[in-house]
Amino acid sequence: MRVEESSNSLEALVRTQEDDLEGFSFLEIMDRVDPLPVNFENYGNFKEAIYYMCTHDGTKIGFVLKFAINEMKTVCSEVFEETFQLDESSHELRFKSEDFNHRNNLVDQLAHKMYLESSLNGVKGWRNEKYAVWVNKRPYVLIERAVAGVLGIITYGIHINGYVLDPKSKKIQFWIARRSKTKQTWPLMLDNIIAGGLGYPYGIYETVLKESIEEANLEKSIIEDNIKATGTVSYLYFTGDISVTKFDNESDFIVGEVQYVYDLKLSKDIIPKPNDGEVEGFNLFSLQETINALRNKEFKPNCALVMVDFLIRHGYITPENEPNYLELVTRMHRRLPFPTLN
């Protein structure tokens, strides 16, 4: 993709001959986040290896891999048996307790036991942060973020695209964060200016304000004067190939994700600064530099998707330069199989 000046002096993305020869499509970015076909639940390997985590009254709320169930039964058998009823015939892992606080206490015990004794790498990244599983718009159970993959729940976050638009030239630049080298996930990869998980009991906009000061040192007044809610992206995060995977290791976890997306238009005199150690630094990228980084897989995958969402909404990615435009837009807003926050 090449950036050119259009007839109205605005920047535009132009598809090149090289793009056509290589078969380039921004759909590749979607595939790195969610390659699951619509009918993924019909695959035999999925049916064999996946159990549905359910509420005590049978509402499905998560995907749990059989090997993860076996790991929990091995590592924390007593609390597992107290927490869940396992039905092999229906492939359901159902909560036993009808009490919210009792469920939370049991899941806390299970998560902590897994953290201390499980061989799974993901649970070692303890966050001391709870994700809520929402049913009928209310939290059903609170789950430590480190075991979200083990229990295959839907998770939520906020992602903010920060940008500067020159009022005269109309050229755009993006504030791009580089993740800290000490981050538990995706160290040193590129990120949106601000992003963070929706930890309970914080609301969506509360999280926007909290993450803005924590990650970029941007005060509440700056955010409130310049931010705009622009929608969501939703997907089932999965990194395997449904046609061949055996669902026998943690890289095969399926986690639903909803990202609440915001645009933050800043003037050149407002400069984000790292604050909490999660960001190495911020740099202004031109449109061409941003496109190149997307193509070169320099962004954390879901942050790349949020950037693509911005480029679509602002008219840079169009039906004329993206051969899979309709499929891309449709797949970025996947209908998730479990109840959601809103």
C-alpha cells in the first residue's frame, strides 16, 4: 500500500501492483486474531475436545478444553469438584453454586492453586485483576485474569487510537506505543496509544480515564476534551488452524474478546509519556509508517485490528483498495456465542 495525495489534498491509500502480485489484504490482520469459520462448532475435533462452561442453570459462558479440565482435576481436584459438575455426555462444565460470593470464593481458590502448581504458562502471569462474566447484564462470576484462557470466557477491554491531524496539510500522524520489554505478553511490540483490560468493578469510561493516566500520563481534562467513542470490535481470539488442531495445549485456547474503541484527536503540543512501566515509549508514525508496520506484523495482533478499524472508519481503507472489504468489516464485529456485558 502506498500513501498518495488525493485530488482534494487528503492522504489516500493506493493499492500497488506489488499488492496484487502478493495478494495482500488487510484480512490477514483479522486472521491473526480470529481465523475461526462461522461453523467452527461443527468440526469433529472441536466437538471432541471442547466443553462448555455453564452457569448453575445451564447458560453457556465459556469454552474449556478437555486437557485444561484434566489439568484442573489433577492440580486442584477438591476445589474443582466443589466448584463444578462435569457432564461428559453433554460436554458441560456447570457451576454448582447459586450464590455469587460463594462462586467467586471457589474460583479464587482454584485460580490460586493453578498459579502455584500448574504447569500451564498462562496462569503464571498473575494480574491480581478480576474479569467479570456477564449474564443478563449482571456479573455472574469474577475470574482472575490469568485464568481467563483456561476457562475460555469473554473478556473486555478499551483501546484508544491517538492521532494528530495537521490542519493545513491534512496529513495524519498516529501516536504509537511500544510495549515494555518486561510485559508478560507481546513485549516490545507496537500498541495503540492507550489500551487496557476492563477489570471489575471499573466501568468502561472509568477504565478509559484510569488507563490514560497510568499508561500515557494524560490527565482527565485532556481525555474529556478530545476523546470520541467510536464503537467496538469483537472476535474469538484463537491462533490455531481449526481443520488440524488437536486442542491439546494452551495455545489452542479460545477466548472471546470485545474491545471498546475510542479515537483521541490531539494537538501537537500534547505529548504522551510512559507512566506505569508498561510502555517503553511513544512515537509519532506517519500514515505510511503505520501501514508498513501493520504489514510487517510489528503490532500486537488485536492492536493492529483496532488500527485497521480506524483506517476503515476514516476512509483510508476502502472497497476500492481492499479486495476483501465486506468480509473484513463483517468479521471484525463477530456475534459472540455467550452473553455479553451490553
